[in-house]
Amino acid sequence: MLTSLSLPLPDDYAALEPYISGEIMELHHSKHHQTYVSGLNAALESIAEAESRGDFPRAASVAPLLNFHGGGHRNHSLFWENLAPASASGGGEPSGSLAAAIERNFGSAGTLRTQINAALAGIQGSGWAWLVKDKESGTLGIVTRANQDIVTGTAVPLLGIDAWEHAYYPQYQNRKAEYFDAIWNVVNWKTVAARFEKS
């Protein structure tokens, strides 16, 4: 069982200001992410209890919660690693082999940003946009996922941006396009590059 958030933030909640407020980071990390961890634990306990009683219909009925809460935990754990203060390693441009791959697949880092922002804007309701690398072809692409669904199959998530309202509303309200623009100032390209090389 996960007893708490498995990934404490390396910086204080205000470290990403002015692009993402300390209020948002605190709510998002300590409340929303913690809810996914708590929900995942509760689902695991319910399934284990149902299976111990041989109540497999009950276990199956709880299984969708694993996808939602487990996905929420996984997506947010990756998301926090994608962020860094602009005064440290956040923002800027990708470099090295990651930059070369972005140029091959998108033409430029600017085009990548434009396409991810368009994908984010096109999400109906809540979800995520991801820069992914296909394990078989090595090509980069952009995918969106609804709610807390995770990236699966041959696609490896490199960079995820949360489009749920809790990620931006206290600061940007209904101006989510401003949040989509602002978050690039705190993207940790070193983490994205490390995931690219590892995959």
C-alpha cells in the first residue's frame, strides 16, 4: 500500500511562481494527488477483501477505481518531475538528442509547443496531453488521454501536461490557454531528455 505521496516535491510550493502559483501547487499536490493515493489504497484493500471472501463480482466492480486512482497517481508522479523553477532548470529549450528528435518529428520546439497546446485545448472535459516516444519506431508523437487514463502500449510518456481544472483554475480561471502557454516556462527539459534516452 502507498501510505503517502511517493514523490515529495523538491522545491517549496511557491517555487514555480509566477507561472504556477504556490496555492495551486499546494492544493494540487497535497490534496488532489493525495486523494488519488488514498483512493488507490482503498480500491486495493476492497479488492483484496472481496477476493479473500471469493466475491469476485465485487472485486471486478471495484477494478475501474484502480484505473482512475492508479492513473491519477502515476500521471501526477510523472508531472511533478516535469516541472522545475525557471530560475533553475525550468523553461528554455530542449537540447542534445532530444532536440534533434523534436526537430525531426515536429520541425522545431516551437512547433511542438504549438501542437501540444492545441491538443490540450481540444480536450473535452478533463485529461492530459503527452509527448511520447514510440519504443518500436523511435519517433515522437503527441497523444491525449481523458481523465486519469495512462499512456500504454509502445508509447513511452516523456512530458505530460495536466489539463484538469485543478491544475490552473485558482490562478487562470477560465483562461486555460494562458496556463498552457505559461507552463512551458517551468518545463524541466533535463527530465524529459533523461526519459527520452532511457526509452
